[in-house]
Amino acid sequence: MSTGHISAKRLALLLGAWRRAGSRQGAADLAAAIELQVLDGQLPAGTRLPAERELAAELGASRTLVVAALERLRESGLAVSRRGAGTWVTSPAGRELEPAIPESAMMIDLARAAPPAIAGMMAAVDAARRSLADELGGSGYVDRGLPVLRERIARRYTERGLPTTPGQIMITNGAQHAFALTLRMLTGPGDRVLVEQPTYPNTLEAVRAAHALPVPVAIGPHGWDFAGIDAALRQASPRLACLNVDFQNPTGWRLDNAGRERLGAVLARAHTPTVFDETLVELDLTDEAAPLPMAAFAGDWAITVGTASKSHWGGLRIGWIRAAEETLAGLASARVGLDLSSPVLEQLILAELLTDPEPLRKRREWVRAQRDALVAALREQCPDWEFRVPGGGLSLWCRLPEPMSTRLAVAAAGHGVQVVPGSRFGVNGGLERWLRLPFSLTTDLLAEAVRRLGIAALSVRRLPGAGEELVVT
């Protein structure tokens, strides 16, 4: 299925200085540069390439050169063309991905906030493959993770203002796995777990899978309610809390240093171990100085979980826990009944990616552009929807003009858009005036998705003062 098209301007930015110095093989250079972007995941299979004339104008090259470069890609099996339909990328294995259905009829997934792989992924895979030889003589089971990866993650915390040693890091199979381990160690059936309202649906699923009870504390129009958290800690006496203070999913709020100091004091008074979810912390789209990690304020009560799934790629399935060493010892014991360790090759790949800050900088630029594109599309197509533009993360939390989130989700599916209703983000449902919209797709897909959402919203809106739905056909 087609994944959309890329503009000539965007492709030119991706290619950068594609012509090798002194080279007279312009077509070969351009074809090689495009191939690198395909292998690196920046041009997914199914992506429509710009028209030859547009690309030539944007690159400052002749149309003849561009035609020759595309012909090289077709010969190598990385591109295919159809008269009147243009040229699109095929898979590196040569499997043609011509759209089986019209692009206007394809299903657009706005249920998942997950961007494609970060730039530099294939180079990191190649480097990791060479490093893998040093690991093959061992068993492949590394209880707390490879030392090289733990050291680089610890260094990143230290750079953020929280001195950390590799002994305080344990590698996991993603942040969700890290949270499940913590629940396994610290809670039992019937125990209460403090969570935000709204919160990430999979957080609630993990709490319920542990046979614990989620206790919600509402996030208000200006963020966290410290008095409400304090009251819930005293009245419900939860065994564990789970908070996301860095571009909270789904609201996008980030707590400042003053708020973190207040929150840390509240948690310390209650002696409540707290999981701080830093899944989105690296997707900071502001130019402001980032606040310190919450563990700098909560001390040994803090169990910080992170992941590469949003910052680098979900396919790596590598996350981590930062905690006191004695806490990690307990988590390692709890882990034995679930799995034995995380995959070695993926750890090596992430270790390579963490050596170069440039791909992450480019990731932030890309996410910022997608966020702005979604904001512009919503303001044009759905002007009565309200939202705050977040300083980071991967989604907008939209307030709808009336309680219709579930009805809208059903109608949107009929128009080719998958969205998650607001009720999924609440402990006991509700939140029918809210809808989360990720901005992790390409600009053209976001624009098309919002256009369809606008049509779907009209089909479920109620007439003012009427008891029946207004159906638009």
C-alpha cells in the first residue's frame, strides 16, 4: 500500500550534498543518495517520488540527470514507474508495492503515535553487526544489559543533570516491559496504583494485568494538581505511582523544575515509589533549557523508565530502567519469571545510535514539521476544535465541540481514518469531549486524515438543541 508522497523540497533536504566532490557521474551520485535514504528507512517502500521536473528544479540539476538517476533506481529494483501514475519506491528486496487500492481509499492510522526509523539506522546496523562478533563467544544472556549500552545511557542522564552510573541502569524490552517488571516487583492483586487522568491506555492495561487497581488523579487545564496528588496518596495509600511529566501522553504537558520540586516533596512525604515514564523526553521541540529528570527531586523513590521506541524506532524494542542499585537487584529477580535478557544485536544498534547526536536533532526537526502541519490542517478543517500546541512529544490532545469522541471514532473508520476515542485514556471511560491525534505520519497523510476527520465530524454533530444526530451524506 502507498505510504504517501514526498515533496521535491523535502527530498532535496534529505539528500543534502548528494553530489560527490569532483565527480562527473551526477546521475550515479543522485541514485546512490536516494538509495541510501531508502535503505535508511527515510523513504519507505510505497513512497511516491516527486515529478522529474520538480525534483530537477529543487536540486538545481538538469531533468536529463534526474531521469537517468531514476532509471538507475528502476534497474536496481528500488523504484518502479507507471505511465500517468509516477514513480514510487519499492522494497529493498525488490517487492513491488504499487497501491492495490486508490490512495484516496487507503486507511490512515492515527491510533498509533509511532514515527518511522531515525536517520542513520542502517549505518548503525552495519556497525553493530561488526561489533556482534565480539559477543558471539558468550551465551548471549546479559542479565542487566550490555555494559556499553548501559554506560551510554548513564552518560546521557549525567548530561541532563542527574549523575548516573552504569550500575543504576538495566536494559529492558521497551518501556512497557520496564513498567510491567516494576508492577511485578512492587504490587500484588488488589493493590492500588496512582495514575494520571487522562493517561496512556497501555499503562492502564498493565496495571489491570497485574490485578492491581488504578487510582486516577486528574490533570487540569494547567497541568498537574499537586494538592489532588497529595490527597490521593494519603487517602488511597497506593503501593506505586506512575507519572509522565515529560510531554505527558496524551496531553503533551511538561512539568517545570519548580513543579518537579513540589511533586518530589509530595511523593517523599508519602514514601511512595513512583515510575516516571520518559518515553517522550528526547522529543523536545523547544529551544528552552530542559528541566532536570524527576529522579533529581524524588531520589531513591524514583524508578525512571525510558525507551528508544519514539526517539529512534519502535522496531528496536529496547528500553531501560534507571533506579537505585538495590531496586535493580529486586527487579532483576522479578524478571526471571518473564524473560532472561534483552536481545544483543538490538542493544548494539542502539549503542551505536547514541554515539551521534545528529540523527536525533534531525528527528526533532522532522517531528516539529509534522506537528506544525497537523496544527495547520486542524485550524483549516476543524476550526472549532480546541488544543494547546505542545512543546514536544508526538500528539495533540484536542477538545471537541461536543461529547462525541466515540461516535467520531466509529464514523472516522468509515472514512478511512483510525483514531482512538478519548474514553480509552480514562480509568473509567468518559473523556468524550477529547481526541488524541498523533503527528507521526507524513505531512500529506496528516492533511488527508484531517480532511476526512472533518467530514466524519460533520456526520456525527448534533443540531443545536436537537435530540437527534445530524447526518450529512
